[in-house]
Amino acid sequence: PAVADGKVYFGSGDYHIYALDAVKGTKIWDFKTGSLVVSSPVVANGIVYVGSGDNYCYALNALNGRFRVELKTYSSIICSPVVSDGIVYFSSSDG
């Protein structure tokens, strides 16, 4: 999981990405993808980046989980993205 600004973010086998209150443990939001979410999210500049087994890397608003953008690859994304100098790096199983 990733922890930022009092929230815990994680992906799940039920095809969702979740944000929980880090103190209370209550759900703040969830976002449904098209497959298992096995990569760990990363949070940078108010955006949650996470890969999914549906071949997409998602960017979601960290406050409310609203969709911002997605990038499709040719295979599953099972590693966690990295953000450096405003650039998001990730790999997929397509090589």
C-alpha cells in the first residue's frame, strides 16, 4: 500500500483501488478497474498512480478517486509506478 496525507491506498483482487482513512480505517473512495490490481500505488502531487492486470496504468485524484487519465499497454502491469521530476515510469509484462 501507499500512505499519503492521512490516507492508505491499495489495490485489490476484486478489481478495485481503495483509499481508506489511515486513522479510522473507513473507506473514503474506491475505483473499479477491469482486472486484478497487483501493483502498489504511488501518490505524487495529489494523484494516485497504479497499474492493473487490465493493461492500464491509471491516474486518479487522490482526494476523491475520480479518474484523470489512463495509459494502455499490451500486457498486465504488475510493478509499482515511480514518479520522478513530474514523470511517471512503469513497466508492463509486454517487455
